[in-house]
Amino acid sequence: MLKKNRLQHLTNTIKCRLSIFFCIVLFALSGSIIAYDLTSDKCNFEIAVAHLDTQFGWPRDSTYKIYLPNTLHDNFALFHSYPRYVFSFCGAFRYWIIEQYGQNNTTGLFEQGDWDTLKEYISKGNWALAGSMIDETDVNIPCAEAMCRNFLYGNGYYKEKFGKRSFDIYLPDCFGFSYSLPTIANHFGVRGFSTQKFGLWGGWWTVTNEKSLMRWVGPDGSFIYAAMQPSSYTSSIETDTAAGNALYNLTGMWINYDYYGVGDKGGSPNETDVSATCGLTDGKLNDVYTFPASSDSLFRILDSMERKKNFHLNNLYTYDGELIMKTHGTGCYTSRADLKKLYRDMEIAGLSAEPAAVMANKIAGTAYPQKKIWRAWFKGIEHAFHDDITGTSTREAYTSWDNAPVDLDSQITSFNEVRCASDSAVAAAMNTLVSISGAVSVVVYNPLGLDRRDPVEARLTFNTEARYVKVLDHSGKEIPSQIITGEGTDTPTIVFIAEVPSIGYAVYEAVPDTARTHINTGLSVDSSGSSMSNNYYTVTIDDNGDISQIINNSDDKRELFSNPHRLEIRTDNSTNYPAWEVLQSDVMSSPAYYVDENVKKTVAENGPVRVSVKVTRSKKGSLYTQYYRLYSDSAGRIVHVNNNVYWNTGGYMLKAAFYFSCYNGNATYSVGVGTIDRPNSGTDTRYEVPAQQWATINCGYYGVAVINNYKYGWSKLADNNLCNTLIHSPHLCSGSCYDGDTDMTHEFSYAIYGYKGNWTNGVEQQAQRFNMPLHAFQTSSHLSVTGIGGSFSLVKSSDSSKIMIMAVKKAEKDDDYVVRVREIAGATSNIKLIFGYNVISAESTNGMEDDSGSQTIIPSGTKNNEIGFTINKYQIRTFKVSLGDEYIGNKTGVSKSGTLASQDVEFRISLSVHGRHSLLKIDIPADAVIKKVFITDVMGRAIRTLFSGSAPIPVSVMTGLAWDGATDCGSRASAGVYVVSVITDRAEKKAVLHFVR
């Protein structure tokens, strides 16, 4: 048996050495090839880098016109002198800038042909594509889907422009790394990670030599390889024998992974180091093979070994957890709150626009605006760069050309334009016919992948003044509503509870009324503003203006708070790195002040949909306005707190402190994909930590969660305490420019949710509903020409408590649709995706949407509109689907159009608009008489009358008309969605047109 084991060991070793040898040859360049064996030789991977901060102490314009061309030219010269030299450079956005400036012009210091020269060196392998992402972005603040797009569009750009991709995450200078990163990276085929920041700048645990190369495991159990001790990116070449020896003792492999180069303005390593690395005749420095390597080369080799189940990797250190910083980076979760709000708004706008564009493409045949969506994501995500969204750049960088506030707002506008155009196209294809004279049609859009009943606000335009408004669903039933503003005018803004299916639309109608609705929804508010209640909660507000108690009416009258929820003002003495750091001494000390002066409480709203108490107060030069709100129906499961703070209290931070009635030494925090449990602050070195959208304390049989939208910093000072950091504005050293949060207004919201059992009982769903609002818009009253009635759903899951639909979009390279999901309950489940159309084909793919690992899926059971699959704990899965033509979902409301004749004929309208020619066909009863043919926009405004004769003409005589795009006022119709109406003596028929320039 012993001989057999030795023989097997020898066989494995030979196989491993052969595979490793060939892997290394793949990365060898011109000149002598140095052969080595990773399992027996000492191997030092020397990674030449030039760290470039896209912005920091300088504006982006300097990077675009000076630092990028310098980086090109300096390294081109080294390639010429040292053919074996390999240089790694990251950030698809930087390459995109080079493409714009260095292709056919000489902007800044660029020279003619720089782009072509770069492509040549990339093809040869001298210039290595690194990092896989759009830029060296922060990975704690962006949401999970934004991180997915970071990889999709980063490596996607590489593949499109250079025919290659990267297999690593190269983040040498970022301020901590989310637990979710390995899970997301794996889904996009990225296999390695490197940073010098965690080891050199104080990660929350110490990197010892045996951990210099490790497996890093994410929430779903998948892992990537992590090089944790690569030395500083500004260092010279070196051989860390201690790390190599420690790894050898663990694995039998002597490996060192080392950065050398310059920073933070790009450029190239010094020639002495390049010569030392590339000039070794036998590749050895002392007894260590030292060679130039790309940043991802080691990870490619290790991945190949892993696939072959090489035994040398069995004892590699495995770490399952997060890589956040102890201190340096704790302020980045909160600094420059205005940017974080804009960035979150950009994410929400993008995730709302894409499903709408898919539905418009499917229902109305409108073109999917792929390039516009790509550019908005690409440019928007770029501002997650680790010295941008974190607030660590100088004031000049945030006010100069291409700055984050202006550019993010531009991308939000782009996404909103896509959504609004798509909304109009979908609405034009639905049955929006109103049933009451004077009513208007209102369509509500749900971008989330779950059915929901939530509040939505709508600004209406009536033909008469409206003292009150009545809202009806598409079955004609009145639902609760109330006017927010504009009472007694013809343009009121209302709020009502809308029921809208997953990834879908629902039609309502609103009409002026003479009396307030008498629907009892269980909402009430005390006239003094001291309490309010709904079917779920009773909320008490004390004389300080704080919520002193929340009683859960649906859970045995359980009190959720042990002490009032207060706004705490704490000292903020971070002067060395003001934007970067929140100090432990400030977080752990007692509050300096509470917000409790000049308190005034008033009832702001009292209706059947929403009640609210307005609280105004002040402290230390800052002014606070808060609205505590409760909603009716299932929307009332959370207590809303809307805040407007004019902050002028420099040298302090503001925290929202919660003391619950449940106790636990750990709190659970969302990290975008999956969750992480952390102990009370100071139990280990973590005291200020990041989270995505929610955190909760649970005592086993109930818990309380705090939900927010863009406040990422948290602390936990006791077993029953959570503190969410709202504003970070430290004392500033002389001449500092990191003061972006002082003397400005901050608007933000958070909510409180009490639940039975554990946090899987609705916390994730409530957070998604809070962050992704419904959208309502007024449209024209018309019949459906597609068979779609008063509601429409593209896709939903069979169990929204187990998975969340992350994205619905068009595929990058073909006409299929992509649906991405993540598991949210922390357990393996069997799930179905249910579509509104039959599934023609479906495949499970990776995040890059390529053929790697793709698997065909057969529609499940006898339902051709369903696909079934298994999803593991916190796993991400991506599916590509092709759908049939006929909508098979709910067609309620189509009957409003009346009975059609048994025999129809085609009435044709020949179109010649914007140089495009097509033929529109409308089925008309054969014996009908045409009275009028006209065109309107989706709001019902007249565009063109094609026929309106004094004598109606039988359809058998008038078989068609033509339109060249001219309007009645003599102009030309712009690109957009239009409705063609044909009025006959039998009925009114409508069709939808979509013009694209």
C-alpha cells in the first residue's frame, strides 16, 4: 500500500510539473525561455506596475492628458530596450480614455498612433491587461449588481478591443475589501486578487508570512486566490524569503509575489529594476527564479492546478471572511455624502431603466438602447474609483471637468430618459381605457423582481380642479389615496397604494371627486404629533423629538426599543487622514451632544395612505427636519424616517443610535451578496464597519432591522445597540480640502423593521422595496392593441423569500434577454423563474455571458414559460433566455374595447419617417365605416390628422393612408412613441409606432 501511495504521489508530481511547465511557457516572451517548476523551484513573480490615481490631489484632466500618455511612452521605451519586460496596467476606463485621445489625435501629451502601439504590445504580451474592472474602484460602497457590471464592462471592454481579458482583481491601494468580492469575482471567471494596502496600512487582522498567498472564500463558499504581501507598489524588486519559506512549509511550493514600480501618477518602474528582472541570464537571483510576470499569471497557474486537483494546494491557508481595514478607510464609508447619494441614485436609475427597456423591446418592439445604457453604467461606475466616491480627493478634483457630481447626474439623466421612453412604449401597448368621464389613466412600474403593494406618488393633470381624488384599479375597485400637494388645483400630486406584479406594470385611473375617501385603513395620528399608528405599529414621539417607542401591534404588542432612538453628535478628531478615517476613540466615547434643542412637532399628513409627524430642531449650528411616517396596507411594515439636515457642525460626526429590546453580541450586516456577522465594536479590531442597505440584531425569536439607502458606516456599542453613521466632518488640519460634508444640506432616509423569527423573515425584501420605489406616470386613455390588459409581468420567481432578481437586461452580444439572480436566505433551494412568455431557449451562463460553463436549461414540467434550477447558499446565477412572441400572462381589461367583428380586413398606413420605410397594419371589421384617422403622442396630444372627412368612408373603399412624419403644425415628428387611432362606426382601433433616428 505504501509503494502504491508513493507511486501515485510520483505520478501526481510529474503531471503537475508538466502542466505547470506548459503554463509558464504560455507567459514566456521573446528571448531565452527560462523553464522552472513551481512545485520544486523557488519562484519569484515580479509584477511591474505604475499605480495611477485617476483623481486624487489633481483633477481628472491631468490624468487624461499628462499621466496616461506618460505611462504609455515610458513603458514603450522599456519594451524596446528589454523585450522580456512585462508591465501590468489596470482599468478599462483608462484604456477607453487612451482610445479617445491616443488614436487619431494628439490631445495633451498623446502622440499619433499611441493607441495602435499599445495594441501591438498587448498582442505581444509585454503590456498586460490587469484588474478585470473599469477602474481601481472601491468595493465596499457599490451595490452587488454595480460590482457585477464592473467586471462585465471591464473585461468586456478588454475582450472587445484587444481580444484578451484579465483574470485578476488588482487593487493595490483601496481601503478595504468586501466579503462578497470572491463570490462576485468567481461568477465572472476572475480567479485572483492582490493588494498591498491590507498588509501595509493596517487591515483588521495581521498578514503573517503563511498568509501571504491564500484562498479567500466568499459568502457562497467559492474562493479566489489572494496575494496579500506583494510589497509596496513603489518599491524595488525584492525576494521575500520569509514568505516563500512559510508557504513552502505549508504547501511544498516556494512562491513570492512582488510588486515593483511607481505611484501615484503612473509612469513606469525605474530602469535599474527592469534591467535586474529582465537581465538575468538563467533567471536566477541567488537561488530564486526571478522573472517578469503579469499581475494575473500566478493565479492562472494556480487555477489550472486546482482544476487538476493538485495536492500541493491542499494545505494553502484558507480564509473565509472580509478584508476590511481597521482604521484607514473607516471614514470612506461616509465622507462626501453627496457623492454617495448620487452614486446610489445612479445605481437605482440604471436598475430601473433596464427592465423597462427590455419590456418595451418585447411588447412594443422598440429598439433596446444598448450603447446608451452601456455608456451610463461605464461612466457612472468609474466614479466608484477609490479616491472619488470615498471623498479622499481634493476639492479641485470634485469641481473640475468630468467631476463626479456633474457626471453622475448626467448618467442618472440618461438612465431616466431610457426608463421614461420605455414606460411610454409599454403604456401605449396596454389597455389604459378609463371607465369614468374626466378620469385620467395612471400606469405604475415595478422594477423589482417581486410582487408588491407599495406607496407611489403621481403628479396628475386634470381638465378641472380637484379638491379630492379617487383612484380605481383596473378592475374598477376604489383604493386608498390622498392628495399630497396641489389640493384644489388641476395638477395635484397624490399618493396611493399600488399593487404591481414582479418586473411589471399595472394600470390605474384617477378622477377628481367631491368628497374625501371613506376607506378605513387603520391609520391614525395624534393631533399633538406625539403618536401615530397603523395595523402593525404604534409609534411614540417624545418631547425631544425622538422616537421613544415602537410597539409591534402584530406581535403581542412587543416593544422594539429599550431606549429612545436618538441622533448623537460625537467628536470627530481625525486630522491626519480626515476623509479616510473615523477614529476608534471617537466612536467608542460617549456622545458629546444629542439633537434636542428648539423642538417642534406638527402633524404633516393625515390620510388613508400615509400619516406623518414633522419634527424640527437644532443643535450646535445645524438644523434638522425629520418626517416620521407610517403607511397603510403591507407598506406599513416599516417605520420611515425622512431627514433633511443642514449640517454646520464641523469637528463632529452625526450618528443615528438605536437601542433595541433584543440583545445579541453579534449583529448581522448585508454585504450585497450574502451577510456577515460581526461582534460589538472593540471586541476585535473592527469598530466602524461597512454594510449594504441593512443591519439587524436578533435574539433568536424576534429581531429589529435598520434599513437605509446610502449610509454605509456602522458601529455597535452594546449587545442591543446599532449606530449608523450619517455625517462625517472631522476637525481639519490647516489647508485641508477634505471638508465636503460641512455647510451643506444632507437628505437621507432610513427605516425600522420589526420581525418574528430570524432576519430571513422579510428584511432583504423590505430593504429592496425601500430602495427601489415604484414609478407612476400619467398616460393617454386607449385600448390595447397587443392583447395586454391592465397589468403585465415579464418575469418573477417562484419564491421571492429565497432569491432576489438582481438584473433584467438585454444580452451584450445577441438578442437574448439576461436574468441574474442571487440567493438571499443562506440555504440551497430549488427555484423556478416564471415568464410572461413561453421560453424558446434558455441557458445558464456565467456573468460574462460567454460560452464558458454554459448549460442549456429545458423549460420545467409542462409549463413552457418556466425554467427550474438549484441555487446554493448566497450563490449568483445568470440565465440567458429567448422568449416567444405571445404574452400568456394576465390579459385582464382587454374586454373594455368591446366585441370585434368576426371578419376583419387589414387597414394599412404606409410610413416614411426619418428615412425609414415601413408598413403599419391595423385589423378593421370588414363592414366598418372609417370616420377619422389621427396620430397622437402617448400623452394624447395631437400630432397629425390623416383623415377627418365630413362623409365617412367604408373600409372597403379606403384601404390605406400614408404618413411622412409631418405634423399638423408644419414641423417634423421627433423620435419617440406615437399612437395611431382609427375611429369607425364600430369601434376605435389603435396601434403603436416607435420612431428611432
